[in-house]
Amino acid sequence: MSIEMPVNPARRSFLRHSALAGGGLVLGFYFNAANSAGHKVAKPGDAAETAFRPNAFINIDHNGTVTLISKQPEIGQGIKTSLPMVIAEELEVDWQDVVIVQGDLDPAYGSQSAGGSRSTPTNYEEFHRLGATARTMLIQAAARIWKLPVEELLARNSAVHHLPSGKQLSYAKLAATAAKLPVPPASAVRLKNPLDFQLLGTRIGGVDNPGIVTGKPLFGIDVQLPGLLYATYAKSPAFAGKVVSANLDEIKALPGVRDTFIIEGTSNLKGLLPGVAIIADSTWAAFSARKRLKVVWDEGKVTTQSWAGFTSKAQELSKQPGAEVLRNDGNVTQALADAAKTIEAAYSYPFISHASIEPQNATAWYKDGSIEIWAPTQNPEAGQKIVTEILGIAKDKIILHITRSGGGFGRRLIPDYIAEVAAIARKVSGPVKLTWTHEDDLQHDQYRAGGFHFLRGGLDSTGKLTAWHNHFVTFSHNVVKDGKSSLELGSGANLSGDEFPGRWISNCLIEQTPLECGIPMGPWRAPRSNVLAWVFHSFIDELAHAAGRDPLGFRLELLGNKGFLPGTGEKGIPYDVNRMKHVLHDVAEKADWGKKNFPRGQGQGIAFHFSHRGYIAQVAEVSVSKDGKLKVDKVVVSTDIGAQIVNLSGAENQVQGSVVDGLGALMFQELTIDKGRIVQSNFGEYPMLRIADAPTKIEVHFLKTDFPVTGLGEPALPPLAPAVCNAIFAATGIRVRRLPLLRTDLSWS
Amino acid sequence: MSKYTIKVNGVSKTVDVSADTPLLWVLRDHLHLVGTKFGCGIGQCGSCTVHIDGVPTRACLTPINDVGIRKVTTIEGLAFKGNHPLQQAWQELDVPQCGYCQAGQIMTAAALLKKSPHPTDQEIDTALAGNLCRCGTYLRIRAGIHRAVELAEQAMV
Ligand code: FES
Ligand code: FES
């Protein structure tokens, strides 16, 4: 059984080379006992030495196989296909000659965290240079062999050509010569003209698709090692509770159980929480023993916390001034008093889970003060860091293999499960795989925080928006640093005073009050934006209708003619108004905005949002039956993510996935907090969007603009919820102010 | 613990496990056939779907004890060369995102196509109602099944 076992030994040594050079860590074998050679450093004379390896990402061997390293973790966002495409484009290799291998965690690759839709923008330019540098060297190698000037040569289809004579030399034949050349300075490397791109912008299938459709071991949970043991880890249902006692003797005597022990852990919600580990011969033996486990927990103060309690506290707080002022322009009190019309509304949304289908898991093998880890992670650096903290092992004694992840959505940026497997492996001899149950996953997630917005808006007699007041009640943790405790906003639970429409209204007051809680919070696809866009574009829609204005026209007027808006202060967000207006006009045109005559029960809604460097506008078309059943008939998306779509198929898949994901969260997802724990435990109680509820059609338009190329894992999600809710209003007159949708009766007559 | 001999992808395999061990874990931990995925363990996500005598079945809810002499087919055994029309269509249309649910989607779809070689979108939605895709590839799944129908027809002429 192997995971992406490279077939050729030269490639294997290339893969292991840099990790070994850095740490000198050699542990037994990698996935397959027969392949321990994979850990040998290439010796002079090995095939690897005749291969051309201009940098850590490219290896061309004497057979012409081009191996490219994918440095970022693949979680379904398609980066393992798209970033290597950039190198292949500049390198002028045929895509079918390319083998892509997931890189381990290695400083040679630079940052390897996949989050914030940053993988593309932070690597795009550099990856062009990597490929172009290698191409330049291959041309130089041919020039040397033929004794011809480089100007007369060109690279194409994995070979260098001399057109006047018709001579050509394949990269396979050039590899050994190119390997001896010095790497040219950046000034001597010419990047391709985007007009000449042949690969970028085309539809390329995911590189792992053949393995996915035939069931090959690709994911963290698929890792198999000789002598592998299987672990489960029980934590306190009330967050961060401590273990008082457990029936360990009884558990130890159960069939298939090898060991069970208490891990004291820490109070770090993103690290190693206290719990009981059970180690067994198989996953099922571990899970079965877990059902008999009886633990007395010291649950602590968190048990006083509940969603009902948070909600009534938020109501109370809404009547007082906010704890913090995020923006205060003009005079909101006066403007509201002067307004021809004022509208007031309260919006709220619950905590939700990432609920990826592959539960958290990781495999680790501790041996002689070193540890080797296999993990489906978005953030291998964080995994390594937490292991150094917990086990006191130096970074260079940790090998971390990044496996494919069965979904990420931000969950796998947090390394709690890696901390757990490392702590477990420390006490087990041989390799051990920790698998969470889905119940563990739902009850010990790093949740998307809930929140409450209390909004007031004022319109003048011409229907212009003149005042905006928002009191945002959000969630924080009590953090103790250097003996001083303070409230720190939960990850993804913050709001910027710059957030649209903050900078656009002359009388604008945005306040914030944090509620203290002990519930883990973490980034959930398009953090903040995934809810803020819904709140603000729903309320703007309310105001547009109150003003008797077309929701598109109202928004365009609001955006105004300011062109480019710089951010306020250091943390402010620059905003290109023209780019947003461009996508807004485009989506309106493509969706025939305002041109369709819908019967009652059907309608269109519009929304836009800027996040993760992307400008996105959406129009949703919905049908709501008399008994309140919603069907999203069509969603039209217009995006501006810069000058180049890397992989058209992957990009379209991301946008469609974002729309479906946004719709699932909008329609169904909700967790209840009671007694400091999550009430729901599995998909049965936490419904997710199924195929019949997916929109009938999702139309995706990519505008090609002159701006830098940016990422697409997140920005297409936020506008979906408000577009759908605004369409529901157009169809039924019902305004949705609470998520999820199933909390609102949509029936009409 | 007892010995069970089951027939998986045409091959007889013997394992020594407790009677309540779900087929899912026998496949994954004992036979190292990991294409069949663990998602929820309670029959809600469909990522563990296999065929038992041709019927799509949740391996997480099927104790080894109940399998008996019936034939088990997993994603690894769906087509000898991995070229079932669905497997081809899935690659052609680039259906997967993370890919974790896709073995289950394909196994469920394969059973549907046996029963109904030209399914409508409605039939697809009904047959695949038990298969979650957290990444939201549902539109491409529908398109992939229609494409597989075409590929199967082309292969017949
Ligand atoms: S794992 Fe069997 S249905 Fe989810
Ligand atoms: S492709 Fe990720 S769950 Fe379906």
C-alpha cells in the first residue's frame, strides 16, 4: 500500500533530499517497507545527480520525466494542479510529461499554509520565475551543445528547437548538461507573454482524479504502515474539561485494546486538550472500547454557557452603547432624527461546524527522540510548532508528510488533532493512527462564531441612505498573557469599520461588544465575510425597498464614484470601487436583472462582496412554493480575480462549490450550545445540503482585468446568502433575519 | 473474535474480527482497501457505499456477520481497469474537489445506471440523496452521470 509512491528511485531521492539535508532524520520506511531506499540521500553517480534540478520544485530526469513539487496542501481547492501548471507553462513542457508530487513540510519550499485564498497570489509570480529560469537553463544547455547563440533557440513541447536547421534536443537529453550550469540571475530570465499562454486558462482535470475515482490511498485517513495501531481520543463534551478519573482497567481488558491512558493536556482550545486515549488493533476495536469508557470530567465554568443565554445577553447589550467604536463618521444620532424614514432590524446567525466528510485524523511514529507524522492539514507549520511545544522535540526532528485532505474549509488550519496524535505516539511503540469519529468532529470543531447585529438605517426624502448604525455583539475568549487576562475576539468573529458600507455613508456609527465564551472558534471558509455579507446586503436590500428603489440602482448609487478607497489606518482594507461596479454591471446584464417578469413566489436577488482580494457579484433566482419550500433555480456569478484564470475547470468548480456551500450554510446549518457543549452530534442532527437542494444552474463569469492574479477558494461564497435571501423577499415579501433559513417560515398566500 | 471469509471484488478473503465489525472497517483496516471511506459511521453521508450483490449498501452499517456469501464490490473492483463509464466521465468533467465523497457517489451512481440506464435529473437526485458532498460538486455529479450514459452508449456501438 502506498501513497503517491514515486516509482523511480531517482525521483525518490530527490524528494527526500532536502528534508534529509535539513534534519538528517531517517525513520524506518515511508509507507512501504520495501521502499526504505526512499530515505537515502542521493550519492554522486546516482541517477538523481544527472537529473536537472534547478530549484526545489523542478526535477527533470534523463527519461524526460518532469517532476514538479506541489508545496501547498491540497484540500479540494485544486492547488496541486494549478500551481504546477504555472511552472509547466513557463517551462514549455507537455502537461502529460509532468508528474506532480506533494512536498513534505520543508523550509526549502517557503510558506506551506493553505488558507485565506493566499496560495495563488503569494506564489503566482514566483512560480512563473521558477519555470522560466529552468527553461532558460535548458536553452543555454542546448546552445552549449550546439555552439549556437541562445537567441536562435526556442523551447517548446519539452524540447529545445533550432528552427533554421530543424535540430532539436529533448529535455531528457539536455538534463545532464543543464544540471551543470549556474542558475541565471532574474534579470537574465524572460517570462512568457500572457498572450502566448497555452496551458493557463484551459481546463485541466485534477491531478489526483485517476486515484480518486479508483479508490487509491490519497487521504490522511488512508495512511497504512506495517504494525500500525489505531487510536481514539475522548475529550470532555464541555469544552476543555479535565479528566478526574476513568475506568482504564476495564478498558484495557477489552478485546483488541493494547493500551489506554489519560493525557493531562492543556487549556489551549487550539492545542492539546485533556482526554483519554485508547490504542487498539483496529479502528473498530478502538471505537468499540470507547463506547464502554466512563470518564469523570471536571467540566469547569464553561457549563454555564448556552446559546439561549448568549442571545438574551446580546439583547440586553444592544440597548447600551457598544464596548468599542469601530467607526464614527458624521453624526448618526442627528442624521437618524432628521431622516425621512428610518428602518431598524436585528440579524443573527448561529455557530456552525466545518463538517468535512473526512474526520480529523493523523498518523505518527515516535522513535528515539524523533517523530514522523502524516497529516491531512492546511497548515503543516502550525502542526510542527504545536508538536515542538508539546513534546519538546526540535523542528528538525519532525518529519511532516502532508496528505490530501477530504475537505478543509479552514478547519485543518488548526493543529489540535496533530497535537493529540503526537502526544499519543509518544507513549506508543510503533506507528499509530488517530481517527476522530464524526461526533468528535462536530463536538470539537473550531467553530464559525455566531453573532448578532442591531442595525438602524436612515433615508432622506429622495430615498438616499444618509445614516447607518450597527451594534455588533460578537464572541471572544478570555486570554491570559503574562498574568494579565483580556478578551480576545474569536477567530473570524471580528468586524472592520472599513467593511462595506462603512466608508460610504457620511453618518456612520459602528460599535462592537464582545461576549466572553469558552467555545473554540476558528476560520470557516471566507471568515467574517461569510456572515457579514449576508447581514449587510440583506439590510441594504431592506433599505432599498423602503426607499422604493431598485436594489441594483440603490447599490450603485451607494458605491458612488470614488474610484479607489484606501483603507483606514494600518489594518484598513483598500477597496477598488470601479472593480466592484464592473462585476455588478456584468452580473446584472448576464442575469437579465430587472428584465424578467416573475409571478408571485418567484424572484431575483442581488448582492456583492469584496474579500480575499476578489470582487464578486451574484444574482440568485428562486422559487418559493406556497407552503414555503425554497428552490434556487439559478445563480449567476460574476468575478474579478485579476488578469488570469489559472485552471478554468478548477476555478469554475471552486465558484460552484462556494455557491453550494454558501447555500448549505444558509439553509440548514446550526449548532446549539448548552451547558458549555454542543448539543448536536452527527449529520443526522446537523443536516447538510443534499443534491436535490443544489441550485439547478450556476453560471460563472470570469472578467479578465489588468489586476494581479488572486485566489478563489473563498471569495465567491459570501454574496450567495444575501442574494438568495433578497430573492426570497422579492418572491414572497418575507425578510430572513435569522440563520439558518429553516428557522423562518417561508409560506405565503 | 471469529474467522469470516467474504468475497470482495471477486477474491475470497478471510479475516479474524469480532462479529459486529462493520464491513467498512474490515475493508479499510484488515484488507487495506481504503477506497471505501469513513464519514459519519451512521448511514448519513454515503461515503462508505459499496455494492453487495449489486445493491448499493452502507458498509458502515453492515456487520461482517451479515455479509455471508454475498458478493461485495468496492470502488477498487468497480471496473477491472478503472474505466467504468462513470470513472471516465468523472475525469473528463473534472467532477471532484477534495474527492473524499466521490467513491461513494460513483458506487451509488453505478447502481442507478444498472437499474435505469438513462436517468433524469430527478431520478439522479433521488438515487443520490444519501450521498453528501461537502465540497458541493452536485452539479458536476449530475452532469457526470449524463456523460457516463453517453460514454456507455458509445462503447456499445
Ligand atoms: S460512513 Fe457510512 S454512511 Fe457515512
Ligand atoms: S468532493 Fe469533497 S466531499 Fe465531495
